[in-house]
Amino acid sequence: MADRVVKVQSLYRPRTPLHATIHRAIEDHRFGAVVCHRRFGKTVLALNHLQFSALECQKERPRYAFIAPTYTQAKSIAWDYLVHYSSNIPQVQARVSELTITYPNGGQVRLFGADNPDSLRGLYFDGVVFDEYGLQPPRIFTEVVRPALSDRQGWAWFLGTPAGKNQFYDVIQQAQREPDWFYACHRASETNIIQDSELAAARKDMTADEYAQEYECSFEASVKGAIFAGELAAARAAGRMGVVPYDPILPVDTDWDLGVGDATAIWFTQSTRGGEVRVIDYHESSGEGLPYYRNVLQAKGYTYGMHWAPHDIEVRELGSGRTRLETAASLGIKFQIAPNVPIEDGIHAARMLLPRCWFDATRCEKGLEALQHYRRDYNTRLNEFKAVPVHDWASHGADAFRYLAVRQQPPKEKRHEVEYYQPFPTETAWMT
């Protein structure tokens, strides 16, 4: 006797045409990433797509997963939705102890928390949705979930709101590069899901960075305490990040942050008479000596002007007794010493320089990420940002840019003072 087909009216309707587009994209692409503003409706969208997939999959014992940052979040946020939207399906089984819905065809949708990655090991999946992937362990996909998709050619989608330059940001970059990935970004100012009056009220209650992160999907603003976020956003808006070709007529200057046990960063720039600074290239490496960087300069094939280094290049090394300035000169790199100024003065100089800069977005990608992530830590006890910027991976590129900015500043005019010389009276004069 043939199986009886039961038609069920779905309780779900896509909230907007944008949601319907995402559903179609999931069907057409194995991998995808969607950045969306708060209250976009991504959780309901994801759960229903998983449910449709479990019901329609022709494979034996279909298995689908919704992964939230924590198990508690999966239960409190997603479980009620999943139970509701499956409630009118005959013979459906809901097991709250496992956060699992089992459908009449044997398919399952199960909720997991990324705070317990081991709970995912040993399982197979036909499809997985990561919700707020930026708040999950960085390697949960590559080390745990990706192998679980292999034998059944399962798909994976990543949804979320920016929460800093983390694994979600990396996935977004990959989705924009890979032709077989789907990518979309939905900002509150564009979707019309939230009323303008509510957005205006939220803007009053939140800081500019908080609003940009939560409603306008800004990865730059989401870095709390980011030092150059405003200047970099202005550069993007003005179209000063794109393709900046090397001009053979102009010399290329380099500005370095020389690491001892960590990274060395180099900016490559060309300056015009009109004050425009073309930032055409960036290089960063770790654990390499000056001969390596000499080879990097030669491989670029640029015609060089001046090479600038911070003042500590003049410190003598204990082993050789030579300074790195002398070592570099022996390799053909003749450094100029950048002015030694306080960090705050360097940050101010960089902010003054950024509006005059044009960046090659491809060759300077890693350097721009460093500038975007350069930040001050927050002192929760004093409720204020610390004065000294955080020293992390972003410091090297940002420090090299500070040196670039400082040596670009025009010298201050010296005050002309009239000196009066009064000759000291001789002993004879005193005697008389």
C-alpha cells in the first residue's frame, strides 16, 4: 500500500520579500552568510527553513541543526518558535529534553549550544544554521561541524549581527570572495522592518557606535573603543578605498614598525604635491630578520624614496653590539628616523592624515583591518576608556601608520626671539 501524502498548511509566511530571497538562496547555495540588523527575524526564518528541509529531504533519516551561542539561548529563544511552527504537523514529536523535533518522515531538527561543541561530535548533518556565529567558538565550524557535513554533502549558513572582527567577519569576507557562496547585508535603514520613529528613539538611547553595530551592521563601529573608526568610515563613504595604482613617476616611501619578537609592519605610500597620500601597499610578517624584508622591498619592484623607522632602531643589540640601523644600512636599506612623540600625539597626527589618504583596498587589506581594530580598552570600574591603546595584533600596523603620520606633519614654525646680550662686567670694572 502506497504511503498516504498529507498536506499541511504551514503556519509560517516569510516576513518580507527579503526573507523569501534568503530562503531561495539557501536552496541554491551550499554555503552562505547574512548580516542583518536586530529584530530582522533571522531566527524564525532559519528555524522554518530547517523544518521545511527536514520534511522535504529525500535522504534516509534527515538531520538538521540550529546552533546558538549557548544551549540556554537555544532553549529560551528558539525552542518555543520551533514547537509553535511544527504544532499543526500530524504525528510530530517534540522532545524538550533533547530540544529535538522529529517529523513523520523520520527527519529531525535539533537545537544545540556552541558552548558545548562536544555534543556535536559523532553526528551527521544535512544542513546547519549558525545563529550569531560571531559569539561562538572560532573553530566550531572547521573542527566540528564541517566534517559532519561531508558524507551527505550538507549545507551550512551563518547568520548574525556584527560583534567585532572575529570569525563571523572572516566568514563574511569569504562569502564575498567565493563565487559559490551567497552573501547579503540587511541594514535597518534599508529593510523598512522597524518604523522610523522607533529607529530615531533607539538612536537617542544608544551611542553612535552601538546603533551602527546593532542596526546598521557596521563591523567598524562594533569594535568598542576603536580609535580610527570615524575616519575610516569617512574614507569609505568618500570612495577613498578602492584601486590605487602604483605611479612609476612618484617615489615610494616606506614606514615601518620593527618587531623584535613579534610582527613587523610596513606601509608603502606615494605623496603628491597637493598633499594627497596614496597608500598603495602594506606588508606584515612575523619572526623574520632584516634580510627577509630587504627581499620583500626588492620583490615589490617599486622605485623607493625614503625608508622611515621608529627611534628604537638605534638601540644596540646585545649579541652583535650593532644597531639595527647599522644592520639595515649594510643590507642597502638606509633608514630615516621618525620623530619620537607621545602616543597621543601620534594618534592625533594619524587622525589628521587619514582624510588625505587614498587606500588600495586589496593590497592594504590587512593594514586597514589593523587600523579598524586599533582600540582602547574599557575600564568598567571607572566607566571610561583607558588612555593607552590595547597592544595586540592590530598594534603593529597602527604603530607604523602613526610613524607615517608624524613624519608627514609639517614642522612647527619657530618663534623669532630677540636675544639681548649683556656682557658680564670684568673684575676690573667691579673693582672700580
